[in-house]
Amino acid sequence: MGQNPFCYTKACELMGKGVETGLFQSFRELILIPIRASGSAPRSSPCLLRSLHASFVSHSSSPTRPQGHLIRLLHDSHQVVDKLQSGGKSKRAAWRTELPRAGLGVGVIEKMKDEKRNDVAWQGKCSGTVYIGGNESEGHFSVINEACSMFAHTNPLHLDVFQSVVRFEAEVVAMTAALLGSQEKGSGGQICGNMTSGGTESILLAVKSSRDYMKTKKGITKPEMIIPESAHSAYDKAAQYFNIKLWRVPVNKEFQADVKAIRQRINRNTILIVGSAPGFPHGIIDPIEDLGELATSFGICLHVDLCLGGFVLPFARKLGYPIPPFNFTVKGVTSISVDVHKYGLAPKGTSVVLYKNHDIRKHQFVAVTEWSGGLYVSPTIAGSRPGGLIAGAWAAMMSLGEEGYLENTKKIMEVSKRLQKGFEGGRYCSDFESNSLFMYRIEEIPELFIIGRPDMTIVAFGSNVVDIFEVNDIMSSKGWHLNALQRPNSIHMCLTLQHVPIVEEFLRDLVESVKTVEENPGPISGGLAPVYGAAGKMPDRGMIQELLVNYMDGTC
């Protein structure tokens, strides 16, 4: 076989046996004409409206709804398609499709600088995205840039050659594990793990390892996992990749994982339940102790997503913040994912996956004995890995130390509390999908309310007065890049060191944006509010999924 059979072996083991791909339903195949090999943007199918009409009629929860409402939904759905398609053609038309005849040599650096000038002004204006403070050529940036450059040629796959990088990875994993309880008595003393390319790969590996561990332990061949709807989309990806049935359950009235609802879904095929500390949408920590008790009582795995909180919560606790238990000292926690490239301030593409013991982690590895290329074993999804990023992560952690992380955590937690400072002490309840959800009003912006009780550095807010997505569009016009959420409709800001000096500017722009929407309701030209609004109304979520897939196919 001309291709590397190891790759096929790894793919088969990751996915499991009996994976069924299936076919798209016929009406969905008509929504968008497949994107051409040339990479052109997708074009609407002539049958689009007819297909959408059939979908709405067959999937509508209220078959007696007025025809006018159906027409509006059809119009909104067409808007979604048009909006997702817009802009793609003009940008891609100028992109290179062939090698230059003569190489640019060192001149390529100037070319790259020219292209970089087309990036938007991200300093302090983006939710999350860039976690290191200051300018990308100064301070901590310069430290990790030099570290990455120094080890750019290395690859830990060749552990006998690049022993320095192998050591760096082991120490990054050990130092991260120590932050999450590995040195404490309740951890069991066997915490182990590996570095990965990011939070998604860390979660994928934890799910894959849990699946195979539970197959060995309990003989489960039709695995299922249960996650709260606030859990990261990486679990959906894992379920598709590894042939696992996924149950997504609603959160409770505090926007936390609903332990009772999760318990009701557990059956003999359940391999894994999930908690987040905190969850990406609202910055709220799930009841990890309760989930741990549940996992222990049923003899199943519990993964805790600490991709955001891993380098904040340990230090926030030391600073005196009331942080509930979240790490390996909680009985029942079997794996944890934590991103070093977020609040660990490491270069992008660095994360860590940790396991309670080696028996579980061994199921992460893929070993090949029958390849003509020799004996082969690989710890993560990637074979070759960039040693420069591992070196950059080690440099980040060593340069900051515990004192540096404490100082940074103090700054961003104070910024988060400043953003929440205007909340009134009194609660009020808002009915959403038949649940009473606790929310707080913002004293300085009474039209808005905070979603739940943020535990860390993410603050999500919505409104019963103005269209929150229109507010987001106005904020975008002012240069801010926030995250739009659903269930309920809201937006959030993930605070980083970039926001420490400009939180007052953010609040000022938010006040002005709310006022603008209140005085002039309705979408602005080029805004995305109609897209989010229409997507929320479309009853066939499979159709939304296909629209997203076709959009992605036209942009990469």
C-alpha cells in the first residue's frame, strides 16, 4: 500500500467499528448547490423556497399557524442563505491559487506585513481571542515569540533527537496538573496527560479514551454520553468522529448543568458525563461535586472542561474568591482539559489533557505493530507536532511563575467584577422555555440583564427591551467583536488582559449602543441581527446545520 497504513489504523481505532455515514434527506440536498471545485461561493438552489416550504410545513410545531407567519419564516430563512453567501466571492477572487514563478525570498516577509495590515484592530476589542496584554512585539509576546522561533525546527515525535522539547512537554503537563490538584491527597497521585493542539483536541482525546476505557471496563459497544446544552461544541464533534450517541440536556434555572436531568438520561450504555468550569456561554461553573457523585455511583467517567478556567480558578481561589471544587480532588473526575493558550498566556495551539490515572490514558494512545515502516506509537491525534509551540508554552509558564499568574488573575477578575458592578442585588425571574431563570439587571443599563451568576471572566447579557443582536451590530460598528449566543438570545464578553485598560470604554459604548437601538429599532445595513433572529426561528435545525456546512465549505 503506497499510503501510510498507520493513518488508516489510527482513523479506524478513533472512529470505532460500524460507523454509518447515511445520506442527506432529499429536501436538504436541494437547499444549496454544492460548491464548485474552484472554491466559488455557494449559489442558491432554484428549489430553495419550495424545499424550505415543505420543511416548514412538515416540521412546524403548530400546523395551524397563519400563512403570513410561514411566509415570514421563509423570507427570514432566505435571508440567512443570502447573508452567509455574501462577501465570499469578492475576497477569494484575489487569493493566490498557484506558486509564484520566481520565489519572493526574504521579500515574503514584507508581503506578509502588508497582509497583516488588513487585519482588524484587535487590541482590546475582541471577546477572548487574544489573552496576552499589550502589543504583539513587546513584553510577554516577545518572550514566547523568541521561544517558538528557537525551537521551530523541532518535533517531539523524534524524542531521541529533540530531548529538550520532550522535557518541556512533560514539565508543562506536570505543572498544569499541580495547579489542578495532582499534589493533593485526594487526587490519587497518578495524574498524567499530554499536550495537544487546543481545547477541542483535548476534549476529543478525553472522549475517545473514556469510550475505549469503558468498553474494556464494562463491555459497552454502543456508547452514549450526556452533556448540558452549555457544554462546548467539541463534544458534538467527538460524538460524530467516534460514533457515540450524544444526549444534550437543558441547563437548570441557574444556567448550570442540571444533575437531575443528566441522571435521568443515564443508562447501561452511558460512558461519560460532562461538566465545565466555567462554561463558555455564560462563564458559570457547573456543580462538579454533584456530577462527581453521580459518575461515581454509576461507575462512569466524568470529564471537566477547564479550557477557560484552568489558569484562572486555582489563582482566583488563592486570592479569596469563592470558587467551588472543580479539579481532581473531586471524587469521580476522570479527565480534565485545560488550554495553556488562553489564560496560561502561551502561544496559540497549546492545550493539555489530563487523566486520573494511567489506566485511562493508555486508551488515548494508538500503537501499530504491523506497519512495514516499523513499530509505531503516538500519544495524540497528530503524529508530528510543532515543538516550537511546546517550547513557547513552557517559556510562558516559567516566565510568569505563580506570582505572575496571581497578578494577572487579580487584574482580570477585578475587570470582570467592574463589568458586573452595576448589577442590582435584587433578583427577578424571566420565563424562558417554561423555566424560571435567575437574572440580574444592570444598574447603569437597565435595559439589559446578566445571564446567571458569572463565576469568572465571562459576562453574558441579554434584554427583554431591545433586540440584543441589534445592540451587538452597533457594538460591531464601534469596533467591538463580541460573541452572539442563543437559548436565550444574548451576547457575551470574555475578558482578558487586553481589556484591563479599556473596560470603561466598553461600558460607555454599550450604553450608547443600547440607547441607539432603543431610539431607532431595526437592523442596520450589513448587520447580522436578522441572520441570528431568523436562525432562531427556523424550526428545522438540520437545515441550519446544512447552511453552516455549506457556508464553511465556501470559506476554506
